Amino acid sequence: VLVDAAAFAAGALLVAATLASAIRTVVLPRGVQTRLTTAVFLAMRVLFRIRLGRAPSYERRDRVMAPYAPLSLLALALVWLALVGTGYAAMFWSLGSQPLREAVTLSGSSLFTLGFLRPNDLPTIFLAVTEASLGLILLALVITYLPSIYTAFSRREAAVAHLEVRAGSPPSGPEILERFARISWLGGLAGLWDRWEGWFVETEESHTSFPALVFFRSPQPEHSWVTAAGAVLDAAALASSTMEEHDPDAELMIRAGTLCLRRIADYFGLEYDPDPRPTDEITLYREEYDEAYDRLAAAGIKLKPDRDQAWRDFAGWRVNYDTVLVTLAGLVGAPYAPWSSDRSVRTSTVSLLRNRSRSARRGASRPELRVGRHWGRSQAPDEEHTPPDEPDAEQG
């Protein structure tokens, strides 16, 4: 009797835990991690890494990893169904459906409403009805989940593809400003900042509510939502720090983009300094900034004459999103793009099962994000910014 009661309790707990995981993953409109969903995605990632082999070219990595997120979602649905079936098999067995093979057969017949094995007593009939209902609910959740995923994916990629006209391929922050200058339309930058501020707000919501979206690769191998975000943020940072005309819309967009990338990084447990100093090192070299400064000057853009101060202002903006941008580029295996994925670290193993209390403490104590050209003017010392030691480049 004790063994039967323990088997029934274990089966009921397994079904309840699986249903709770499905609800938190699909129904709950916020980025709440579940260990089951995380374990499935990590297991699938290990399998894809094995298939990739060592030191793959970017073309092979993009080709192999393209189905990773969709297949992981399908695997997750199969795991949900398998665990529910296993839990009900344990409950059927405890109620007298023995041997175990008969309990498993009855559970599968009930879960998929096949009807080739029928229960005989009222408690077993009740379990069979509830299992059939849960099976239909899980399938309905998956059916409604996938359209939501692909709708958000389509909206994200439309903006990424649209940016190629303005930022080139691969996208580049200086290239955005140059192209607007060539057609004498620097006033159009305000519209770009406004559109991408909205894009960042929407991406933050969708990519924390549906974290699988982070790993959905763009239809074009050379496109990536991470490198597109980096290009727009760098363009806005250059406009705010280096161009003579003050553009508050660019500064608001930087704030929206920084919050977006940080909250996605928070979900995946990526480490970064939530309160960086304006003098902290960034992954960009001073020589790279000087090259961009010269390009903008050659394009006829009016720039601030004090290049050293402009560099410090730019670094003060970039330091807010530098670490999360580069790390996310490594996490998703983004294609080559200057100032982002060309210096990204390989993030093959992410602490998705991190201690939630530590994350909560970090979020609770996070200060207000600093946004300000004033960093370089009032707080930064006069010495030149020191570039980081040999960033780990992943050229693709």
C-alpha cells in the first residue's frame, strides 16, 4: 500500500511540475525561467555543439545552428508529453493497472485519445479523462505558442533587414552616419532613433517572454539582431559624443537599447557590471574610434573639435552596453560585424540554472542607468582611455 501511495504521489507531482513548467514557459507573459525548459535547450545545444565539431567556419556554424531553436521547441513539447505520460503511468500502476506495460499502454492511449485500451473502474476512468484533457491542453499551448514566436520573429527581422539599406552589410555604426551624410539627410536620424527605440522596447518584451527567440537566426546568414542592435547603438553613441549638433533622441535610444540588452542578459545569467564607471575599459580601441572620426569628418559631418574629449564621451556611452552586446553576440554565434561580434567571446555554456536569489539581489540593488555626455566632461580624467588586452575575437 505504501509503495502504491508513493507511486501515485510521485506521478501526480511529475504531472503537476510539467504542467507548471508549460504554463510558465508559454502562458505567463514575463521572463520566468523553468528548469525543465532550460535543461531541454541546454541538452539540445550540447548535441548541436557536438555536430559542429571544433573550430567550424561561420558558414558551417550558421547552417548547423539554424534549426537549433525550432527543433528545441519541438523537443520541449515532446518532453512535456512524455513526462505527463510517465506521471499518469505511475498513477495507473498504483491503482491496479499492472503489470507496468499495461499502465504505460493505458497512459499512452489516454494521452493521445487513441482509445485502444479502456479503463475499468471509476478512479481509473477519471485519471484517463484528465490525462486526455491535459494532452489536448499541451498541444493547444504549443499550437498557439508557435504563431506568437514567429510573429515576434517576423517583426524583429523586418527592422534588421530594413537597416541594411542604412547601415550596410555587415552593419556598422559609422556607416549609418556616413550614408545619411552622403544624401544630406542628417535630420532623418531622429526618425531612425525613434523607430529603433520602439524596436528595443518590443524586443525586450518578446525576447524575455519568449527566450527561444534569442536563438532564432535571421533568414539571411549575414544578418543578426545582435549586430544590428550594436550598429544602431554605436551610431547613436557617435552622434551623441562626436557630432557637433546635440541629439537627445539618440541618447534616449541608447538608454532603451541598453536596458533591452541588459534584461535579456539578466535572463540568461550573463555577467556584466550594472553600474560601470565612465573610465572603465571597453572592447573598442582608441585607434578604431579615431578611424571612425576621420571617416565622419571626410563625409562632411560637423564634429566636435576636441577629439580626446569626444572619445571619452563616446566611451562613456559605450560602456553601458559594451559587455552585454559583445557577450550576446558570442551567445548567439552572430556573423562578423565591426565593433560587436568581431570581438565576441564564445559562450557555449551559459549559467541558465543560476541561483535565482543572487540574480534577484543584483536586480534589486541595481542603480539607475547612467546616461550622459556629462561623464566625459565632468567625471572622466584627462588621460587617454586604455584599450582592453587582446579581446577574444570570433571572426566567424
